[in-house]
Amino acid sequence: MAQFDVHRNLGRHKEAIPFVVVVQSTQFDDYRRRVVVPLVRASTVGKSELRHFNPSFKVCGTSVVLHPLEIVSIALEQLGPVVGSLCTESQQIIAALDELLSRA
């Protein structure tokens, strides 16, 4: 499991949040949980004034938006299967998390 891997969301909100992206560093891979950020269906999110805070992506043909305010830690056994990776989009994800944690 790698940083920026995208997993299918198996939780109760999977219709609105079909995927989550792992943002936790691989340095902590031995830990039993992963820090993830929801990827919310773009159709359920209004137009964002802060595009750099809520970047959008296509995952498995679905338009999704990163939702850093919903960051959460999930037990490994609760993560769904890996469906892709956003490693090529890592700078956008890191910038959004930086905005959340240090620049806001």
C-alpha cells in the first residue's frame, strides 16, 4: 500500500464518497491504520471557491473532489481494494493538506 493509492470506500457513505486516497507517509506502514482523505463525487459538491484546496480528479471514470476537511484515520481492514493511484497528482494533494494544516 503506497502513499496516494486510491481505495474504494466500503463505508456507509460510499455513494457520495466512492473513494479515499491514502496520504500517510510510507514511513508509517507498520502501523495498523492509514490516514486518508475522502474523494467526494463532484456532482454532490457545489462549485468550490478554493480550487487549490479542493482539487478535482477522475478515478475509474468518476469525477471526484478532494475533501481535506474530512481527513480521517481508517483501520487497514476497513480499506477497500486499491483502484488506482494519484501519485502523479501528489503536489496538488500536498498543497491542499498544507493549506489545511499550516496556511489557513
